[in-house]
Amino acid sequence: MNQRPNSLHAADIAYTMHPYTNMRLHEEKGPMIMSHGDGAKVYDTEGKEYYEALAGLWSVAVGFSENRLADVAYEQLKKLPYYHTFAHKSHEPSIRLAEKLVEMTPEGLNKVFFTNSGSEANDTVVKMVWFLNNGLGRPEKKKFLSRNKAYHGITIASGSLTGLPANQKDFDLPAIPVTHLTTPHYWKFAEEGETEEQFTARLLKELEDTILAEGPETIGAFIGEPVMGAGGVMVPPEGYWPGVAEICKKYDILLVADEVINGFGRTGKPFGCERFGFTPDILVTSKQLTSSYMPLAAIVVNDKVYDAIADNTAKLGTFGHGFTGSGHPVACAVGLENLKIIEEKDLMGNAERLEPMFQDGLRKFADHPLVGEVRGVGLIAGVELAKNRDTREAFEPAGSMAAKVVALCAEEGLIVRNVYETVAFCPPLIVTEDDLTEILARFGRALDRALDWAK
Ligand code: PLP
């Protein structure tokens, strides 16, 4: 009989297939194994301390040691560990969390549907849009509009909405009708001599031209992250979102705000759509909804969407969609307590208050020889590295410098994430000024060390 590996490290290599990982490289390199967390920090099994400046996966708003969430989960596990929400069944945690979400999200968003993940939520949105348009007798109104570099998840439909090559190549995606438009990122995609205003106008024209070319009667919805996250933290130019909302309204196209990262204060306002001045028909949240202590996502829709879906369920006899875990009581109880903590500790206000210090602190690196652009709002930011800032020429091979900087950050005790050429920051909302000072210092040291490496 084969001997079982006798270290966690070897067992990980032996038994685990990791998401978003070069598996052959992993066999050589092995895992970084996390042991525990404390506030904005995590510790690996070697005892090394790291500031978690990506909040896990853009998600742990309340930090890594919030006992109130552990207690509430334990109490719910003892009282009603599981029940579903199919066929008129319900339970208090999902009812109270839905009520809370309607209260917190912008005016007009009135009904909530729960899923386990952001990807499932966006798949559900696709099916809702198809279902309601079939119900309204317009079966051709099915296409989605998205953007290059968008991230909406990895399931068949949500992975089709995503606009990143790694999520589509060799997965036979996109598999649903979707058109990807230009990424609203001025520094990267502006044409020679184009002002930001002209750039916005060009993107809005592209949107309207696309709708007219494909036929407004064929387009069901436009989906976008207010600030694009996993594609590299791209902040839209002034006027972009109000313009998109106006065009969608003009052609009766539903507007979906994917706030899986943006939601609950990340951008310095409760929701990204509020920061950028638009109201969606459908708003998708996850991540900071439970601080990722439990898997949960929520879709919040307006009356127009709800009524069209509800009418069709009356016609067909049911909404033939839902997950075993839709509105899971433990996840919802944790979500509710997490939102209470966010409110009681005014963590959304904390993000707004710390924005100048954090964003200005990062912008001090804008003149660093390795940096092309620093961008961000609230407590989310991206530092894009470039060989030549003026021509936007990237380092070769693509993404190698950001990967190096991120590896050096880890040596300095800082976890951040490389997304192509960009180093992404998204610290827990509980961070203090002192935490941010230390995060910026560790990043600065890593950047300087990368400069030596680049020579
Ligand atoms: N939408 C956005 C904006 C995201 O950032 C993510 C995940 O990073 C998703 C959807 C997918 O969520 P999940 O990983 O829970 O499926």
C-alpha cells in the first residue's frame, strides 16, 4: 500500500486540485497554508504574519476573527441547522436578511433571491431575464451586454458574461449570446489625444451603436461591476454609468449592477451604483454580505423585474429554479449579524473616511519607475505596473512583474493579488490608519526590491 503523505504540505500536493492554479507548478511549489486570522491579519502554518490586503477574495469586511459571527452560526446550527425555501417554505434568518437587504439597497429594489455564490447569482440573473422576457411574449430579447475584463463568475452563463480570456479559453465559453464592449478604463484604452470626456462619449456611442446594430428587441440586459474588480480594478470615467443607464432605459434593456465586490461600503458609499450615480433594475451582492464566513449571494430586484417573473410563475405554476442552499439559515443568520456589525462599527463610514489616506498613500507610488497608473476609490485600488508609463508598454512576459511584486510583498508580510499587470488592494473594512500605514510601507519595500530584480 502507498504511504500516505505525512505533512499537510505533501498531502495538499497529493490530494488537492486548486482553483486558479497552474497545477503542474503547484506540484513543485506546493501551497501556502493558512492557519488562523486576527483582525486584518492572517498567519501561515510557519507562524509568519501577513496583512491580508485583499481581504481574502475581496470579501472579509469585518476581519478574520469576528467571534460574533461564529456565535451566531453556532446558535443557528443548534436551532435550525438547515431548512430550504422551496415551495412556500421559509425561516426567520432568510426573511430577516431579505428585509434588511431591501432596507439597505437603493430605493426601488424590493425583492430578494438567495444563492450560494456570485456565479450562481449571475447565472440566476441570466435565467430570470430569459424567463421574464419569455413570459412577456418577447422570446427574442435574450442577449446580454457586458464588457471586456468584466468578472461575473465562472459557471457556464456567468463565465460567458465574464470578459477575461483565462475564464473562457478551452472552456468553450461564451456559451450564451453576449457581446463584450470596451473596458471603461481611460488610462489603458483612451486613444491618442482623447480627453476623458471624449473617451466616455465614445464608449456610450459604442453601446448605442451595438444596441442598434443587434436590434434593441434582441437585448435583454446590460451587466457591469460599478468598479471592475477581478479584471484589474478599473474605475469608470466620469459620466459613464449615468450614460449607460440612460441608454438602457431608452431601449428597454435591464441594467444589472454586479456589486459582488463593490457592495457594502467598498467604494466609500454603501453600493457602487450610489457612488457612480445610477439605479439598477437588478443588484447582485455576495462576499461582504457575510464577510465570506459563509457562502451566500443575494439578487435584489425592482418591482418591474419581480412582477414580470411572478406573473410568469403564475402562468407556468412555478419558478423552476433554486438551490438546496438558497437562503441557507446559517449563512443568512451570519449575513444578518455581519451587516449589523458593519452598521454598528460604521465600517462603510470607515471606508469613506480612510479613502483619502489610502488612495493618496498609494498615489505616492505613481512616480515609481515600475508603476504605470495608480487608481481606485474607497478601500479598493489597483497599481498597474508598466515598463513605460507614457506609452503604457507592459513588462514581458505579460504579468511577470506584478507576479514578482506580489511574491515580494508576501516576503514582506503583505498579501495582495496580481491581476495581469495590476497589483490589487482591497483590505478588510475594519482597517485602521495604522494598518494602512504598515500596508503601504510593506508595499513600498516590495516595489523597491522588484526594481533591483528588474535591473
Ligand atoms: N461577480 C463579481 C463582481 C465577482 O468579483 C465575483 C467573484 O470574484 C463573482 C461575481 C463570482 O462570485 P463567486 O466566486 O462567489 O462565484
